[in-house]
Amino acid sequence: MVLLEFAMAPSGKGESVSEYVARVLDLVDKSGLPYQLTPMGTIIEGDWDEAMGLLTSCFKALQHDCTRIGLNLKVDYRAGPAGRLRSKTEKIEQRLGRKLVT
């Protein structure tokens, strides 16, 4: 399973790119993969092919009308079952003995 964190947006489309970010997040939401939206990116969880397939779909959704696209990508692969999207935070909360603001 991988946790894949990414931020993708076009360059040269003005100060606000929320229209394009919404296009990408619509695909993420409809993918069925577990995900967590943050102010600076999105984290998805799935097997390698699912995660990379979704990333490719997001890129292609922008590519048809964006001539330049920036992508920040971070991947953590670990053999084993799914569920790390939530369990990694829960483990830290358990060690601290309190809930964190996430």
C-alpha cells in the first residue's frame, strides 16, 4: 500500500487556481480511494497502480487546457494492509494521550 501526497495546479492561470484544483479533487473524491484533503495538498491511500492511475487521471484532467502544470509528490510505500491514512495519526495521538487537531 502507498500513501501518496500530492499538490497539482497549473501555472499562468492567474492568482486563483481553485477552478482547476476543484477539477482534480472531483476525480479524487469519485475514485473511491481513501483520501485526506489538506490546505496544501491531498493524501490518498491505495495500491501503487491505483494511486498512480489516479494521479495520471488528475494530470490529464488539467493537461487538455493547461500548458504548464506544477506537481509536488511524496510517496510512502509499505507492504501490508490498508488503513495507514488514519492509523499513523492515531498512533501518535495514543502516544501523546490526547487527540491532535488535524
